[in-house]
Amino acid sequence: MKETLRRFEHMLKTDAKEFFDLETYEQVAEHYLDKGEWDKAFKACELGLENYPYSLELMLNKAQLLANRNEFEPAMDILERAALFHPGDSEIPFMQGAIYNLMGEYEMSVHILEGMLDVAEDKDDIYYQIGQSYQNWGKYEEAIRNYKKSIQINLKNEHALYELAHCLDLIGELESHLDYYNELVDQEPFSHHAWYNLGIAYSKLERFEEAARAYEYATLVKDDFASAYFNLGNSYMNLSLYEKARQNYQKAIELEGPQPETCCCLGASYEKMGEYEIAIRHYREAVKLDSEWDDGWFGLGICMSELERWHEAIGFLRKAIQITELNPDYWLALAETEFRLGNVVSAFEAFEKSAEIEPTNPEVWLKWSLVLFDQGNYSRACDLVQAAVDEMPQEADLYYRLAIYLIHAGEYREALLNLEIALTLNYEGHAQLFDFFPELEKQKALYRIIEQYRGEQ
């Protein structure tokens, strides 16, 4: 095959005439399709069809490549020609249905695909594709019904299982369908797919202990199931079990080789354990594999900040922002790092950008206001938190912080009013007050108010 590809690429570069039989053209086109080298795959299809105009495989591949380019009309023309040469072949209407779905012609897509159900062998694939059309149409109940039919025929249809969970999550019915997922496990207790998708359902519901158990069973059934190890690592990260997370990310890498996302997650597990140098090594590997992997650059920036290598941190954080500008976490981290270097104007610009992207994140406002507070600018700190309170009137931490700033500003009456609201929303949150008032007398005064308020509760 290597020699064949060398001859084919030489022909493309030099326009030299080379002879290839039909099977070779089909293999070459398939090779480039698998590699994602669409232009070369398209050229193989074109040249192959010049010599073998009735090849169904080349026509289907060319139609698929045209659809990938959003050239739907030429793709449909090829499929109509294929239907003339190969009447009754099920792959042709299946692809027509898929392309109508891409075109937004959902009703036509469903009509064609449903017409295949009486004669097709792989009915699970057809039900799955019908589900896709309904899902894109926004008809989630119909999509769910068809995904379930696909799974009923073939429990190994991973795409149907995944999209089912996605649709149930979209309409808020995932929790009510946990019995359905548990029934799949009961029917096929040795199906790693069933356990894996039960894990996905629990993960989407943020029930991470149960998700971890399901993923663990999936790995017991299939001990080389890389995706299950990866998701198990994610569950352990959410449970703050970072060493266990590390072990599972490492296993996923052993099984499928280093991937940018897995390397990044492995780096994050080391970062959470405070092993920043090792984390940096894995983040570097992630961005080496994919220079546009913004999470990797962000991870490098955070680790550099933890090591007080502020200038390096800023460079990496700005690289992450360059790739994904609208991530509020990136701007927030940049703001804190700029402030560490004394770049107050740049820090405030970054805080403002983070708040603009995600105004309902209290952490942004708390950290931004803390910079003003540390500068002794109590009035502006109060104004900033008050703006956040207006945006998020149910966030107890904002009222606590506003009370703290008001006390420092000498506005005791206003501070007490905000303290009462905070205690009403979340009484336990009052512990944060004492971080700002180390003086014993003020602590006692605050404590009396808190105790009095608890008595009133």
C-alpha cells in the first residue's frame, strides 16, 4: 500500500500517467478518507471514476466528500446516477437520507429512511439516522423513540446510546430514564456499552460516585476500554480523588496512545495534587500534539502562576485567549496574574472582560473587588459588589463580601443589613467573615451579631 500511495502522489504532482485497477483506486480513496485527507480522497474518486464510471464505492465516497464540503446538489446528482447503475442497493437511499438531513430537509430525510425499514438488514443504523434527522429537526421525543428502537436491535450501537442520553438531557428526562439504563445493564450484564452509557447518564446528572461505579464495571467487562478509563478519570476528578484520576488517565494513554485531551486531563490531575512540574510536562505534550488545544496553554499558565513564574504564565494565558477569546476563566486567570506583576490597568481590563463574558459568575466579581479592597479603595469595591448583587440577588457570598467592605468603609448600618440577608440565604457561610477581621474585638462583635441572628432563626 505504501508503494501504491507513493505512485499515486507522484502522479498527482507530475501529471504522469499511471495505471491502477478499480480495487486500488477504492483502497486509496478509503485510505485518505480514514486519514481525513479529503482533497486527496476526492482526487482518487475523480480519477477512479474516469476509468471506472460505474464503481458504486467511488460514487458513494465522492458524494460523501461533496456533502462534507456542503456541495449538496452535486452529491445528490451522483447518488441519482448511482441509483440508475445499481438499483436496489440500500447504501444509496441511506446516504440520500443522511444528506437531506444535512441540507435541513428533515421531512424528506425521514421519509426516505423510513421507506428502507422493510427491506434493510441493518435496521439499527436506519433508526439511528432517523433519530438524527428528528434531533436536528428539534423533535426530541421522536428522536428518542428511534434511538431506543436502534438500541433494542443492537445494544452495541454506541452512537445511538450516546445521542439518546444527549436528547434525554436536553429535555430534562435523563433522571426519569435511569431505570431504562439499568434495565439495559440487567439485560446484558456483560455489555461494556451498557455499563459505559449508564456511567454517561450518571455523569450528566453529576452523580459521580454512581458514574464511577458504572465505568469501573465497563472496564472490568472490557479491560482495554480506553474511553471508560478516561471517563472514570473524569469522575474521580469531580470527586477530588486526584490520584485515582491520574491512574485512569494513564491507563487510557497506555491503551490508545497520547491524545491532547487525555494529556491535558492527566496534567490537571497532577496540578490538583500540587505536582506542578510534572503537570507542566503533560500540558506541554498536549499542546505539542495540538497547538490549538487551548486547555493545554491555560493549564501551563495556571501552573506557572502557582510557581510564581508570572511572566511565563501571562504568555501562556494570552496564548489560550488567542485561541478561545470568549472563555471567562482565561481572562480571570490573566487578571489575577497581571495584578501579581503590578499591571493594575491590564488586570482591570481582564477582570472587566471576564465579567462581560460571564456576568453571572460571582467568583469574577469577588476577585475583582478584592483587588480594589487590597488597594484600600473600599468605596469602589462596594460599588462593584453591589452591581453583582443586583445581577445575582440569591448569592449569599456577595452579601457577606459587601458587608465586609462596608464595615471597612465605616458604613455599619448598611453592612448589618447586608449581613442579615447573607445569614438568611446561607447561615454557614458566615465563617468567611473572620478571614477579613483578625482583630479579636471585631471578631467578638461580629460573633455576637451572628449568634443573635441564629437565636432569631
